[in-house]
Amino acid sequence: MWEYEHSVWTAAAPGAVWRRWSDMATWPEWNDGVEAVSVDGPFAAGTRFTMTPPGDEPIGMRLTEVVPGEVFTDEMDGGDFVVTTVHRLVPSEGGTTIVYRTEITGNVPDGLGPAITADFPDVLAKLAAIA
């Protein structure tokens, strides 16, 4: 198993961050690693979506957990491996800590984890600023 976690604090309230997360069509506005998102349902557990990285092929994913205002988890099944990312909001005095945690289980290809998570610091900084 491979794992990585990154967090950032923002003065934004959890609800402001949640509005950005739950409006998946706007993800490309604050996540440079996402060129487009196509969603096949509501922002709820079980909904499938396709995320397209810039200049790359679309990636099929699924929301596996959604607790409004608190956490959502998405999963990408790569056949021999599964990438699970937990997106969590931790309210604190005067703001919110935004946490991304990725775990890759199974036959993890060399370099996959760092390739997926390398932009987390930039993504979270931009999300914190825009929220």
C-alpha cells in the first residue's frame, strides 16, 4: 500500500469549501490537474464521474462516501490497484483545515502515488484561497 496526506488551513468556513467541492463542474477553476469533469448524478455516494487531466485520457471514478459539509471520498479502480482519496474538512477556530489523503492498494505501479499527489499542495492552496 502507498499513502500520502496533505492539509492546509483557510479562514474560509467549511460550508464555503464544501460548495466548491460539491459543484464538480467548477473543479477546473481551482484544480489545475483537472481539465474537465463529467458527472453522472448528484454529489452522493455511488455517483460515477469522469475526470480528465490536461492533455491526458479521461479517468472513470466513483464517489464512495459523501457526508455533506464534512467529507467525501472518491475511488478509481485501476484493475490491479485502487486509488482512494478522502477529502475532509476539519472546522477550527476562525477557519477550516482542508485535508486530502490518498491511499493506493494492490499492485501499485512505480511512481503512481507521487504522480497523483504531487499537485496536492498547489490544489489545496488554490482551493483555500478561492473558498
